[in-house]
Amino acid sequence: MTKLDYAKHLANLMQINLYSGDLKDLSACFYGLFEEFMPYGDGVDKVFEPLVCAKDLQDRIMPLYEANKDKANAFIEAGFTPIFSPPLSNDKAKLIALGKSHIDSLKKFAEFINDKELLERLKRVHEVAIWDIREAI
């Protein structure tokens, strides 16, 4: 399966039209993809269905839905779109470790999809910075 074929699969799931065959233009189409399956992750298996490691990928993401379900339900009840995010933490060492782990996972993903440009960019990430939300805005 090519990247474009997979993008078409995802677009079909989200019921959006791909406006271009240029993969650089497609990333914006899939922003918030995993939020579509909140609060419980129902149906997220369809995202990974055409991939060889579908079960492994689904097993990795389901705990995030579990961790977010209460917050997502509160957003929905208040009339807002839920966001896919980890619970808040003030443990900077833990957050930095999670950030580094995430970068490592992204490198593995880049290798898996054979995206050399992404892998090279990720190799240049040498620091994880944690900002207070007020600093980030």
C-alpha cells in the first residue's frame, strides 16, 4: 500500500475529499483524525485495518482513549468537541521522558513508512522542552 493509497483510505473513513495527490498537502486533512473516535475509540480499528501491524497499532492507541474518556465525555456534555490529549502533569522529569519516548516512537514510525525526510528531521531533535500553558500561548 502506498502513502497515497493509505491517505485515500483515511479520507474515506473521515468522509472527506482529497483535493490533491500531493502528500505534503494532505497532512492538514487528517488533523484531529483520532479525535473522530472519541470518547471510547470505537471504530479506530478501521484506521489501521489495511496495515500489516494493525492490531499492534490499535493496542498502542486504545489506552489513550481510556485515559481521555472522562475528559472527552465532559467536553461532549458541555457542547464542545473533545480533544485528544494526555492528562495534565506537573512532573517535568516524567513529561520530558514521555517526550523523548514519543520522539523515539516517531523515529520508528518514520522508519516503518520509509520516510527518510521525516527521519532526518527527527534525528535533529535533541531536546524536549516543557512549557507552562501560559508560556506556550
